[in-house]
Amino acid sequence: MITLEKATLTHLDALSSLFDQYRVFYEMESALDEGKKFLRERIEMRESEIFVALNEDNVMTGFVQLYPLFSSTRMKRLWLLNDLFVHPNYRGEGISKALIEKAKDLCRSTNGCGIMLETAKTNMIGNALYPHTGFSLDTEHNYYEWNASE
């Protein structure tokens, strides 16, 4: 049995640990304290929506973080699903799917027009999961990025 909750500061320690594991998965260096500060700021400043998954023992097993954007052409809110992570010990239990459904509920409840996301081409789990949960791969548009540190 999984319970999904909107993240609050009471979740910060467990969430920070999962967030650090998520970042390491994407080949970033571990930065637990910096990650905790980053998440605290997002929660306190209400700059993102974070939902956590808790099992029957109240252990945090995963999270999803979304950022609000807007679509000018559709003149509606658009959500960026930026982070989705389930601890490896709890994968295969439907937690990712439940978190994605929670994200869809958020989109609907805010009258959003959709959710966009990106994942690495090498993320085989994510690339199998997202189409299975109703997302379609955009093959019509190019994705560009400008990096301020370069």
C-alpha cells in the first residue's frame, strides 16, 4: 500500500536522501546538504510541486517534482515533470505510475494543458515507462539548450 503526499518540510530529510540518489543516477556528484537546501527553497518558496510516495511502514520510496510553466500558444499552464525517482529497492511496485498519475491530477486540477518531460536516451526504465503511462515521444521538434557555465 502506497500513500502519496504533497511534500512539506517534515519530509525534507528523507526526500533529500532520495533526491541525492536521483542526482547520482544522472551522474552528478553527491551533494546531500546542497540538495537539502535546494529542496527546502523550492518548498518554502512554492516554486515547485513535489509529491512523495510512502509505503505502509511510512518509508519514503519515491518522489516526483514538477515546475510550473506556461504555453503561450495554448494560453494555459504547462507543467514540467523534471524529477521522478523511485528507490531501487521499491521499483516494479507501481510507484512510478502512481506518481505520474498524481502529476496528471495536478495538471488537471490547475487547468493545465499538459505535462512535458525529458529523460536521457540511456534511461531505459524511463523510456519504457513514459509511453506506457500515456506520454508520447515528440519527434517533430528539436530540443536545444544553452548552458550559462560554458
